[in-house]
Amino acid sequence: MPFTRVTRRKFLSTAALSSAALGLPLTAQAEEAEIFYDRADWNMAAFDKLLRTKKSIKQLFDTTVPDGENLALHVHNALTGLERGFGISKEQILVVAALRAGANVLNFDDYAWKKYQLGAGFHVTDPVTGKPAERNIYFASKIAPDGKYATDDPNDSRSLDRDWTLQALQRRGVQLLSCHVATEGAAKDAVKRLKLQVSQETVARDLLAHMLPGVISVPSMVSAIPMLEIRGHFAYLRL
């Protein structure tokens, strides 16, 4: 799949970015900059492999809201229905979660959430403190921190099927995708909101270095989705 080297200026301009597209306030709109990107800046090899993966069922969940519990609920329902209702073996199922706009912050670890105050920026409240989240409240499993579940009964709240965390989704083989455009938007928002004395690019690189394990970064989710649908033959579902 050919991939032409482009400048960030050209890429972001072509994408026609806006605050609405990013799900961020006006200050988080992407700006032009003389920064060069090429294929190596995204996980293109991993994405290409994802497109070529052969499975009986391939499903794509598209979401823009930073609500990991809602995402997990829907994905678990799909997986449990396919496996236990339709009798499809888990080895023949591949689910991808395309996290774009505001939902892209779900891809980052606790370090990123605290350092860049992502909870305050994206209106995510920590249920423990009642304040803007300074950690990714949707990632770590409380039911089975070690990955060992008390039961495999999907009706039991102690089972993997009822674990509404991103970690549980990854344990079931779900692939999380990160939108690079949304990452740049979040970086710009953080620089302005926190009055940081560093560049947008510095923050973006730091965010990329602190993605959750196994996440694949793509140039833009709105370009990755049609690739997944047309070339990867994924069934699309918008949450």
C-alpha cells in the first residue's frame, strides 16, 4: 500500500480539521506547523497486518465519546452473543475499537492523564475522588487485576464478560486504535489549557510514548475506518 511522505501542514489542512471534528474546544483545533511525518510515525505495519487478518467475523466499533465503560459493555455484548449465542469460536472473531475525537484519550496511560490533566480537558470525573480524573479510570480491571476470573459464567459479575474495562477488552483480543489527528488536537489543547512552555509537538510525542500497551496509532481515524471496511471487510457499528 503506497504511502506518500507529507508535511504535517499539508496533512492537517487536507483533513479539514475543526473543533467539532476533534470533539474539543476551539483552542484545541489543530494548527499548521513545519513538522514532517512519514509512514514510520504511525503503526502502519501493524495496521496493514490487521487489514489482512483472516477471521470469520470482523467487527468495527466507532466511538467519539471518552466513556470506556459504555464501549466495553457493547463490545462484550457482541463477543458474548457471537460466541455463546451463534456458536462462533473466539479464535474466529476479531473486534476493533476505533477511538477518535474525544474517545482517543482512552488510549493513554495514567501518566498522560495526570501530567496533561486529561480528565479536566475532556470532562471525565473520577468516581473515587469526585474530581476530574488524573488517571485512566477505564483501563485497569478491578475484578481480576491478575487476569484470573472467578468464573466463566457470563451472567456472573465476577466473569470476564462482565468486566467493563479496556484491559478486559484487550484480554478478549480486542484491538484498540488511536487517531493521530486527535492526539495532536489533545496536545494543542493541553499546551494552551495548562499554559505549558513546550511545543504542541513535544506533548504529542509524549502522549504517543504513553499509549496503552498494544494500541495501534493510525494517521486519522476517518481514513482508517474506510480502509477497515473496504479492504479489511470489517462490519461497521457506530456507538
